Amino acid sequence: MESPGGQAGSAEKAGGIELSVVVPCYNEQEVLAEMHRRTSAVCQGLGISYEIILIDDGSKDGTWQKMNELAAADGHLTLVKLSRNHGHQLALSAGLEIARGEKIFVIDADLQDPPETLPEMMKLLNEGADVVYGQRRSRPGESRFKLWSASLFYRLLSRMSETRIPQNTGDFRLMSRRVVDVLRQMPEKHRFVRGMVSWVGFNQKAFLYDRDQRFAGVTKYPFSKMMTLAISGITAFSTKPLRLATFLGCMTALIGVGILIWAVVSHFLGWTTTGWASIIGVVVLLSSVQLFVLGVYGEYIGRMYEQSQGRPLFIIEQVKPANGTDPQNRSSSPKHSESDDSHAK
């Protein structure tokens, strides 16, 4: 039987498209025109058939309208509108589900990751790599706190995860069709795509580059979203927090036994304990550790509950395919559902 990344399946899926560029967008009306200009110029310079897939992740500004304006003048654009804001990782997953190219290039709309690196990344892929991931050499314009927190997260994840996830990387990467076909079969609801790509394996190579400052607008990843992504990454690729919770539970149990012995000995020796501070301190210590352990368990149990519900990962409200392409030539995967007007022209 042909593997998920087999040549037969790839040719059928590709439909003659050699390159798909997947661009998740959320409130990016200010940068879309420049992103489209630069990305289109790079794709045209390659001299191959291509499509650019723009995914509107429930934007609140004029992103969808701007996408339609660009698509009216460029037949290479495929537009995908999600029913609401699902988050960057699910918007990216929706784009991968739609993409039909033999090679899939993932890039954010903010132009911090320069599309002009695509030819060099393509060269590495043509030389035998299945994944060429962008690895940041420098990150100008980002605060010291963000740089520190990102470094801390990747170091922590590297120590805790059984899967090696390269540091200083995002979702900026070029992938072969067989890698994307495997990703499309992975049903995780809480997705950490860069970790999933690392887990898939195959031949993966780093491409060093200097990250630019955001072209326009503001970051769509505030601290709260960064924390959510970090938790998803750790819980998706490591069970060590559960072991840590068990260790802390055992340690507090030993502390509790020690306190009990001390109390019994004090009673028979006639020692008296004065003040409430020591009692409150012990209660706070034990209860805080117990709550921490329950919280760790809750993160995993909550993810199991949401996964067991079997809901689609994302809902596509509408798809406007590129000129000359068949909107029906897409997988009917249960990972997404489409509204009645999803094939509107």
C-alpha cells in the first residue's frame, strides 16, 4: 500500500500546482498589499506554477475586503474565510488542508519572515530535504522580555520533550507534500505545528536568516496567547509535567508525615506550639502544592475531554479558489466543515 506521502497520492493532490504559499491572516489589512507584492514577485521569479492561499482567521478589520481586491487582480490567489477567530495554529492548519502544491511554503503576513528567502530554501528542498525550517539568527525590534521568554520556553521544551524541536524557530518553513499529508492526518485539537513537523521526522534542514521588524500593524501574539501556545507545546510533546506533579505530591506527603511525627513527639514531650503563623504556613504550603498538582492534571484531562468531543478543528465559511482551479479538489477530512456557501465564486 502506498504511504501517505507516496508519489501517487502526491500527484493526485497537487493537481499540477508545484508550490502553495500558505499565509494565515488576522487583522492584517495594512500589510496585505505589500505582502502580496513581495511574495508574488518571488513566486514569479521561480518560473513554476504556484498558488497563494490567504486565510482570514475571523478578522475584525477590512482584511477580507482587501483580500478580495487583491484576488480580483491576481488569479493565483485562493481566499479562505474561517467562520470565526480560531487562532493562528488552526488557521495555518486550514491552509494546509486547502493547499494542493507539491511544495508548501508557510509564512506569516507581517513580513517579519522575508519571502525573498524562498529560492534558497527551495534549493535545499530540491537537494533532498523534506522540511526546510527558518531559524532566526537575529530578531530586531523585539523586546528583551520577549527574547528572554522565547529562549526560556524553547530551552524548557527541549529538556522536557522527547521530540527535538529546534530553538529560535517559528512556523516559517518550506515542506514537501508527503510531510504535509502526514500533518493533515494528525487530529490534535490543541496544535503546535512546529512541534508536529519535528515529530513527523524525515530529512529536516535549518535555514539561518535575519528576521525583520513587522512591516505594519501590531503583533497578534500578546503575552496571553504566547502563554497558551507554550502550554499547548509542552502538553502536546511531553508527559514530564505529570511526573513532576507526582513527584511534588510525594514530597508534600513526606512533609506531611514529618509534621505529623513532630506533632506527636511534641505532645508526649510536653512541648507547646505558640502562634498561628507556623500552622498557616504549613497549610498554605501543602494546599498550594496540591492545587498546582491538580492544575497540571487538569490541563491534560481538559485536552482529553476536548479531543473526545470530536468537533472539527476549524469551520470554513467560504472559499474563493484561484482562477482555473477546481474548488472541489480538496480533501473531505473531518478536521474541518464548511458552510453552504463555501464554494461561492
